[in-house]
Amino acid sequence: MYFLLARVLQATIVMLCVALVGFLVFQFVGDPVLALVGQETTVEDREALRESLGLNDPILLQYARYVMNALQGDFGISYSFNRDVSEMIAERLPATIELVMFSGVLSLILAIPAGIYTGIRRKGGLAQTIMALSVIGVSIPSFLLGILLILVFSVWLNWLPSFGRGDVATVLGMRTSLFTWDGLSHVLMPAAVLCLFQLGVILRLIRAEMLEVLRTDYIRFAWARGLPGQRVYFRHALKNTLVPVVTAIGLQLSSLFAFSIITERVFQWPGMGSLLLHAIGQSDIPLLAAYLIFVGLVFTISNLVVDAIYVLIDPRIRHGAH
Amino acid sequence: MTDILCKTTDLKVTFPHRLGDFTAVHGFDMEVRRGEIVGLIGESGAGKSTIGNAIMGLLSHPGQVSGGRIELEGQNLLDLSDAALARLRGRKIGTIFQDPMTSLNPLMTVGEQLAESIALLQDKPMAQARNMAAERLDAVGIPDAINRMNQYPHEFSGGMRQRVVIALAMAGDPDLLIADEPTTALDVSVQKQVLDLIRSICIERSLGVILVTHDMGVIAETADRVYVMRHGKLVETGPTEQVIHKPSQKYTRDLIASIPSIECCEERFRNPVKRTGEIDQWLLAGHKDQSTDDYVTASALTKDFAIRKKTFWGTSGSFQAVDIPGLSIARGEVLGLVGESGSGKSTLGRMMIGLVQPSSGSIHYSDHGPLAEVRSRAARKALRRDVQVVFQDPYSSLNSRMRVDHILAEPIRFHGLGERAEIPRLVGALLERVGLPPDAGRKFPHQFSGGQRQRICIARALSVRPRFLLCDEPTSALDVSIQAEMLALLMELRRSLGLTLLFVSHDLAVVRQVSDRVAVMKQGKIVECRDAEHLFETPENDYTRMLLDTAPRASGHKEAINLRSAT
Amino acid sequence: MLERIRSDFWYELLNSPVTLASAIVIALMVIGCSFAPVFAPHTPFDPATISILDNNLPPAWADGGDPRFLFGTDLQGRDVLSAMLYGGRISLLVGIGAVALSVVIGMTVGLLAGYFGGMTDAVLMRIAEIQFAFPPILIALLFNGILKASLPADIFAQAAVPIMILAIGLAGWVQFARIVRASAMVQRNQDYVTACHAMGLPTLTIILRHITPNIVGPVLVLAMLQIAVAIVTEATLSFLGLGTPLTEPSLGALIQIGSQYLFSGIWWVVIFPGAMLLVMVVAFNLVADWVRDYLNPRLR
């Protein structure tokens, strides 16, 4: 129990530091005043603007104000779009979340059984093929894969559309494109690209862990006392494999968000990724800072969830024996 | 009762390798009957564990049985398919491995693991299996079995865990039990309990037990018959009494003779033959003062360690590892520090030489003053030259990435004890002094055996010309015959170089051989500290008595020693 | 015959044709790209040697191909093969350079944290954890992007390669710090380190002469894996327009150029640089996998 409380405290500190980084970027990269007004304003007017924006207050006060605002969802005004940053993010977020979640779940569904299989059957033909494909999966840059898929499926075969998001339908209160044919045909290639790398990483991780676990004394003892194969692999080995794997899978979530930036660019998927690229190109600092904080939040939350799962799975942690 | 349960005939096991096959077992014959405990004894590399593995069909890759037969109740196990053999495991053949900590799945409760085995092997429904599990845990001596069933392996002590392992091995009611070094990882007092348990279930259920071990004392106290192995071949076999008291082969005689006796201090250690090497002059240089006061004295020494109990505010709680009012070691004496694991003996030893900071109290060296005041770099270096350590594990004691001559040269160079040009000669002489060939310097540690590595460690300790040596279980990880050589070397060096030794060990017999005085530790405190002869002959403290009683001994080998010194 | 090779290393290597092929491929690419001026049939960056009349030519073996340009030309008449060699040089330079930087930073941090423990460890690892919250590619993106926006275009173009090395290197040190720290902590508890203390050896000597050689194994494996990742990251940055300028494109930028004209049927500007990129990365990954298995004593 204390373990979890300690982790929550740690997570809060991490978030505050992330917010600090966002704030520093916000504060010191480029001049907010210059970005808001043109070159022609007088020095006095600029000073007045500074004062009204609170830019002459002590740093800590500004930081505190920034955090308070952030907690209420106010991240400032975008320089290039002249709109509320949080509004813009909220607009684009669903598309990215849809893509990321679909890819994430897909990669887990495929990677876990494949990883277990290649861990148990080290040298079969199918196992070797899966391993070969996984190497390619982790090696091929996502933009290249995306372009190749477009080349094959859009240009040569003309089966799938090459850009944009398809029709949305409202399912369970959410607006998603996964349940329409048009929507599905649009999301298929980007999701395939996004999930392939993760799939490769998770598969290889599970396999490596499986191989380690199958060498332990307690597995050997399980064989020695006559437990059948199914039991040994799935009741004993698997649980022990999952403990370190769960951490890694949790980390993959923020990695998925990062890679979605590229995928969204290649397929012109209307998510946060293209927003970020635009922000980088235009030095739109409030947008950048908000994105940073968002990624930090995703990471922190997934870490906390992972820790909670850890406590459930590993009794040694519950009893503080580690 | 005279039926043969398990029999191997001309068993051969090989490990194929591209550079030449390695034969682990050469044509081995063995018989096990119901109701008897058969011992397989040998040093490391003898092949004894391999035989157990071969019977189970769990040889480690790439081992394979290359000849002979293994019969269980008349059926040749080698004819069976993998699946058929797997069915026998647990139901007909049970196994116990050495380390109870790693034998149990850390993520499943003890009750779950046992109930699962019972349900699967005896084809019983889960609910019934759980009841049976509680009964069986009780039968192996786990107190409060019903509640402790729901605990995880890490919540049990070593001895308790091994009992759980035994219950698991017996879950399928097998007829044959293979126990591979079942007590090696346990404390001496717990060892006896586990051996007694094995003995009682053997008698109760008419099991045939194959007891694999390197410890002759365990064999003497538990086995009915014994097979002595060496390099994969059978050396000798017969009833235990006979093999131990009247061994017919030289190897067996030597093996028994090299076991240090707990009954008396042997001549070869008490009066080692004094040797000299050319290096002795160099080693003795610079030590003129031979005052007769105590070499080192400790007073009011305590050491606390924080327990890693996670509370919200971090770790809390501490436990006291060491708490002694005073301890002193005279110049030139060997003080033996003996105790079970967790007694604090290692910690005390390391505090005495300044490797661990005490939580309170002080340590005073007559040559250097109080340890707490040794602060300047020169003073610390001087202390480090005088006081050295030999560790237990020959494998982690040496940097596997450094050549042996560099390992020895480094301290000499650092302390400025020799001219640059002289150093190779010094290193060669040191190696020779500890009994290694002079060209050993060009090799890397992994090219040496455990005993040889320990000699290198001794050479390294000597390379700074110390006066005081902490020996922290220096022979515990070595084979029995090597152990005797190592003790002889240490004693001889002590005699020739006038060293003072603090000898830490859990093995009473070994401590008896080398010590002038002995201090017995229990849970951080010294319960008795007297000269060795009196302590061993007439112990005053109950704990000391208990330790002496429970230590397994190959009784009667006094005669064997006489046999040897007569030859 | 293979069986009689004494050394385990060479036997295992020669016994794994896939790894051997990968190692050879890497060697060839490194040599070919380093000496690009020697091997490339054309100089794709010298405007004097390019003629717009040569543009959009398909590979030499296809209809309309020109034997002077083996893999065809791009929109501006640049030879794809030569551009690949020069582009590959940038990929390798950035990949290896960035990882070298990560290794230096990561090993320093990891050794300090692992050996000293306590406060040092806590502080260093907290910093690492905070940076670890951000995926390296994002960090590299932001770093590069911000610099590109802040610097004048021509300076950025000239400094593109060092900037990318810096960006990717700074983004990637955390993983090295973690494994070095874990290894260092294991080594610190080994008896030979205690023996060094008993000898009175100074801390720096212990860390550099004793501990470091014992942690090199995992670092080597990770380094090779990270080179593969760094190459991909560089290509991605260039693809997004945040890396090398289009006048001196790396493989990623080449692919970006080519991707704009896919629908017109000009496929060779994407496929050949893409294939080279893929082969490079796969080769590093395969060799890294083999080294990891080789160094793991229990798998043998």
C-alpha cells in the first residue's frame, strides 16, 4: 500500500518537473511579446503588454501561475493560430487517441502470443520466420513503411485510400471511425505502420524474458515433479515473464504517441502530430509546451498503472521484500 | 524389501562438443532398494549430479546417455518415449534440488504450488487437493500449516523452504527420491532436521533414496550404502560404515583423511612444515617491531543495518547485526570466529579491518592507533598494507578481465613496494610461494580451478606484505581435498611469516584445525570465547554445545587419519 | 572443417551465415560511404555536373534508362546511386556519432550512480527518469526543430549534421546510464572490488581499471542497437524536413523527395534509398542480436 502512495508522490514530482520544463520552454524560447504583436508597436506599448501578461513578475510566481492554469486546462494562446491551445488540442486529440489505441491494442494482441510461441519453440520454422519478420519490423523506419504501403496499396493496387481519416460514427458516446467501412479503410494502413514497430519490440522482449524464465530452477523443478507442459508454460512461466514485460509495455504508450507524429504526417491523419510539426515549424511555443506536458502526463499515468499492476502480480513487492 | 527399485548398468553420459566429447559418466553401476538411502559422494566434477539428472531424463543440454541401462522396477527408462518418461516424473521419481530459494515459484503461494501438484499427479479435485496439501505440509513439519499455506516462498526461512520442496517432491507419492545436495545451502542446525525428515519419510514409505552430496559427514549420518565417485567413474562402494572406516581405495582414504576433524586438531595443521621461499625475505622486510601486546582490540562495537521496510517516508527500522563489548587478538595468534549464517561474523570481521564502519564503538590497532583516526592518505595506505583479506568466493574475488600478473602487480606498484623492473620477478616468486607455476601470471582467472584461484587470492593478499589477515570463509566454496591443502598453506604461511589471523567460518571442524582461540557468535553477540581446545572439549555455552552436537561428522575417521600418516 | 576452429568467437560467427553477411554488409557500407567521393560515379551536389535534362530517368535496366545512371535520376537530374552513397555517409556519421555521445554521457552518469549509490544515485536517476518520460525521437524532434527555427537557414544547413548528432545523442543517453548503473551496482558488490578497497586503491582507479572493463559487454550490444535507432531517427528527421538540407540530402531526405512523385510512377527515388536504409538498419540489428546471444553465457 505504501509502495503505491510513494509512487503517486513520485509521479506528482515528475509531473511538476515536466511542467517546469514546459514552462521554461514557454518562457525562454523566443519572446512571447514579440510573437503576439508586430514589429511596429512602440517600446512603451510592449512594456505595457509585458506588465499585463505578468511577464515581469518573479519566475516562481509565473511558474506557479502556469501550473495553476495548466491544472484548469488553460495553456495559453497559440501564436500561429491565435486560438486557445487547449481548444486546438481537444479538437485533434480524439483522432490521435483512436489511432494510438487501435495500434496499441493490435500490437499487443499479435505480439503476446507470438512472443510466447517463439519463446517456447526456439528453433522451429515458424518461429524463425516470426523472428525474421520482427527484425524487419523493428528496423524499418515508419515513414518508409508508410510510403511503401501507400505505393503498393494506393498507387499500384488502388485498394486503400492514402490520406485522411474516414467517416466517423458515434459508438458508446465516442466519435470513432473504426466502425464504418470507410473509416476502417482509412485507419488500416496508418495503424499497421504504427503498430509494426511496437509489435516487434514487444515480441522480442517477451521472447527474451520467456527464454530467461525457462532456464530458472523453479521451472526445472516444475518439470522434475512431473507437471505437464501446458501447466509449466502457461501457469508458471508466463506469470513470471509478464512482470518485467508489463513495465516495458507501459513505456511503449508514450513512444506510440511520438511515432504517431510521423505516421500522421505520412498519411495526413488529422491528429495532434501534424499540429506539433506545424508548431515546430512556426515556433509556436505555447503549443509546443502544452504538447510536452501532455506527453509527460501520458508517461506518468502509464507508469502509475504499470506500478499498480506490479503490486498485483508480484507478492514480493507487496510485502516490501525487495 | 530386497527388491531392487532402481538400477543402472554400465551407464555412460556424454556431452558432445565440437572440440571433443566430454564423458561425464563412464560405465557406472548402481542399485537402489526400497527403504534404503544410497549415497553418491564425490567432489565437483565427479558426475554425481549427472547421474541423478540422467535417471530423471533431465540432463542439461547437450548431454545425452550414450550407453548402458537405467532400470526402474525392471523397466528400462531409456526405452521410454519422452512423454512416457515425463509421466514417471513426480509419480514414480521425485527430486529435490540444492537451493530451496530458487526451487520455488516466487509468485505462487506455497499451498497453491503443492495443491496443484497433488491435484495433477494424483488426479484429485482441487478442493480435496488443498486439504491434502495442508496435511502434507504439516507432515513435513511446517508449523501452523493451514495458515502458512497461503504464504509465499520468500516468507519462509531456508530450512522451512526445503521442507516445502520435500513435500512438493513427494506430492505424487513417488517410489524413488533423488536428493541432489539437499542440505548444502542450509545452516548446520537446520541441516540435521532436514536429513532426519528425509530419513523418516524413507522409512515410512519404503522409498528408495539417492542422496547426492560432497559432504562425507552427511553420508556418514544418513546413508546406508555409499558409492564414491571420481571423474565420472566409480571408485568404491559398500555399506557406509565399511567404506568410511576401512576404505579399500587410496582415493577414498585420501578423501576421508582430508576432511578436517571436529574431534581434534590435526598435526599437519598444528605443526605445519615450515617452508621458505626466496620471497620470504622480501615479505618479512620492514617489520621490525615484535612487541607482545595485542595486535588489535575492539571495544563496545556495534553495527546496525537499516531494514528495507518500505513505509511512506522511506525505509525504517534497523536490526543490529553486531553487538560486542570487546574483542582482542594477540600478535601472531589465530582467532577463529564461528557462527551460523546471520550471526554477524562476516560483518564483525570486516569491521575489524576497517572495510565496514561500525555504528558505535572503536577499534584500536597497536601499530596504527584507533581506526577512526586513521585519516590521512599516508596513514590509510599504511593500514591497508598491514591488513588484508582473503574472501570466500574464488570466482568473484578476482577481476576476470585482468591477467593474474597484473592483478598481483597492481598493489605492489601502488604501494611502491618494488622497483618497476623488479615487479615481474616478485610476482613470479609470489605465485611460486603459494604453490602455483610461475607462468600462471600470463593467464586469466577463468583458466584456473577454484582452489588455484584461491591461491592467487592469497598471493594477492601477501603482495603488500601484511601482518594481519582476515580469512572470510576462505575454504567454504572449495572441494574437501582442496580445502585441506588451502588450510595447510595458510597455516604454513602463518608460521613462516608470523602472521596474525582472524579466521571466520561456519565450519566448526575447519575452525578447530587452525585456531588458537575461538569466539562463537550468535545473532551478533559473542556467546563464548576461549582457547580452542577447551572450547571444543568442554563447551560452556548451550549454543556452542548445540552447534557441536548437530555438526555432521564422519565418525571414526580418526583411524583413517592414522592409516594415512602411517603410509 | 568448421568444427576444428579453436576459438569460440570465430566458430560461432562463421556458423551464423546471417550474422556474417550482416557484418560484411556493414563493412562494405562503411567503406563505400566513407569513400563516397571515390566510389560514386557522379557528384550529385556539384551543380555544374547536373543537368536538368537528365531528370526523372528510370534505372538503367528499364525502358528509357541511361547506363550512366544505374539507379536512375531524381527530379533535378541527380544520380540516385551517388546520392545514396553520400546520403549513406551522413546516416552512418550521425548514427555512430550520436551513439558515441550517448555512450560517453550515459557511462559517466551510470558509473557514478551505480558505484556511489546514495544521494548521487538518487539525484542522477531522477534526472534520467524525467528525461525518460519523453520518447527520444520527440526530444530529437524538438531540439532540432527549435534550433532550426532559431538559426538562420544557411547556418542551420551547414551545421545540420553536428546538430543532429547532438540532438540524437542527448536524447539517447538515458538507456546507457540505466544499464551501466545496473551493471556497476552488481560489480561493486563483487569481492574483487572489496579487495580493491582493502588494497587502498583510489576510487577512480577502481572505476576505470576494474569496473569498466566488466560492464563493456551490455554497453556494446546496446550501442549497436542504438546505432540502428539513431540511423532511423536521423532519416526520420530529414524526412520531416528538420535534418539535412535538400541540397545535400541524406537517405531520409531523398525518400522525402521521392515520395512526392509516387503517384506519377517515379518509384526508384524511394525504393533504392529506402532499400539501402533498411538493409543498413537490419544489419546492425542482426549483429547486435548475435553479440548479445554470444555474450550471454547461459544461452550456450
